[in-house]
Amino acid sequence: MIGHAIGYQRRITGNTGGLDNMIKVSAAHRLEYAAFLSVRWMLGRLSLPQSSAVSAFFWRIIAPQVRRHKRAECNLELALPELSSRERDVILNRMWDNLGRTAAEALRLNEIADNPDSIELDFSSEALVIMRSETPAIFISLHYGNWEVTALAAERFKKPLLGIYKKVRNPLIDREVTKSRARFYTAGFVSKHPDAIRQVNRAIKSGNSIAVMADLRESDGDLVPFFGIHSPSTNFPAMMARLHDLPIVAIYATRITPVRFKIRAERLDLIKSENRRADILENTARIQAQLEMWIRQDPSLWMWGHRRWGRETFDQRT
């Protein structure tokens, strides 16, 4: 997954001053941006635990009324059909609570990072070796727990990181999001556009690691099992690991309290043979298997509302 197109070299190099000249900013964009700044200001007046709790409260009330909630219900029933209706309701209520807290905490990443006691690391010995070395790595994660916090591990180990992300549709908010995370992604950000692969390759050759969210649907990706369903999944991490002979580190963060997080990471066991295509397909399947295992540990921490499976999948199951 590389996400949707950005195509802005200035943003990747940290220069976003000419944003209005690159994208037509509409009145709706400006109103939405004003609302974003207002929410950020109001939550910023509260302590971190308070802002996390307030955001979670409103997400639990509002989010079940939107269309994405129905999609989350369908996805959860498709992936975990053994659950009762009551069990699914409990999971989805906790999911919205988690997403509300994550949204508030994402606005306070610098504050979290500045607190030396905010992060607890639970890394395998193989992952620690990679983190302590100058060797670049491919970091894969998922929309689980507080996924924003995982970037703090790169800062702790002084690991230069390039973020591969899906841009926010509102260019003004997108600028704020990337600017607030620039501290942790010292190599910048990139999304899908004609020169993206070249930029990623150049970043890796310069000694930078890359971070990819690997749990979203990739329409032109490889079909590999995910919750027992052959699902279109990104092969980008496996492809980059194979091309540059780099390790893949799977990483996620869970919330212990609103001011403390545990980051877990482990190196994935990859195959490498003479058959490049077969290796990429198998390693992509291994990535998805790892993500599925983590989601099954606590399904309420994953973001079930995105389009992980297409309409054709539901039609085949009904």
C-alpha cells in the first residue's frame, strides 16, 4: 500500500509553503480546516487523559450513526462469523472508543514523545539488533491500537524514517498532519504518484528505513489469505525487502493508559529463493498472517470500518 496520489515534491522535502498554488483549496476545505483547528485547540486545553476521554466519548456517540459503522459490522461478521451479534456490538463500541482516543492522542504526539516514561518497548531480540544498527529496515504496521505512536520508536533509536502514507483529502489538514509528524519521519513522506518508487528507492539507498501501513485493501495487490479470505493486499513491503535485501519489522502500539503506551516489534521470517515473484507472494502472505494474528488477539483495537474486502467478497459469502 502506498495510498492515493500526492505528487508534491515540495511536501516530501518539507517545503509546503506553496500548497495553495498546487491544489485548489475550496471554501469547504477552509471550513473543515477551521473546524479541525477548533477541535485541536479545545482538546489542547485539556490534559492528555482528559482529551483522550472526551474524544472517545463523542466518537462512541456519533460514529455508530455514520455509514462506516455499517461497513464495520459487515467486515467483522465476514472475518469472525463465530461471534454473536452482542459480541460484535461490544467490539465495535470499543473500536470507536479506541479510534476516538487515537485521534486525540495523535494531536499530542510531541507531548507523548517528550515524556521519557510514555513508551514501553517490547521488542524481540532480532528486532532490537535491527533498531540498534545502521541497516535500514521495512517497518510494517496496521491501524490497530494507537498506530501513530509506533513512529516514536524510530526516534528513540535514531532511525531515519520515510513515511509512506495515504494523504488526507483536505490539503490544508494534510499539511498540518504531515508537519506535526515531521519530527518522527526525518526522511519525509511520500504517497503514490509516478515518481514514488524512485523516491523510495533513493531514500533506502541513502540509509533511510521506510514505514508502511500494510492492512488496507490494495486493489492491484496480491490475493493472499486474510481471515481465511483471499484478499487484495499490498506487496510493496515484500517487494522492497526483496529488491534491497532488507529485513521486515512488524510493529504496533497499544495503550496502557492515556499517557503510556507499549510498542511491540518483531522481525518477520522471510523466504528468499531464485524465484523473485514467488518470494514476494509468499512474504506478502506472511505479512498478512502476522497482522491477522495481532488483530485476533483483540479485535476491538483494529479499524474495521475501511474497505478491506470488496463487494464481490460479500456476494460470494451470501
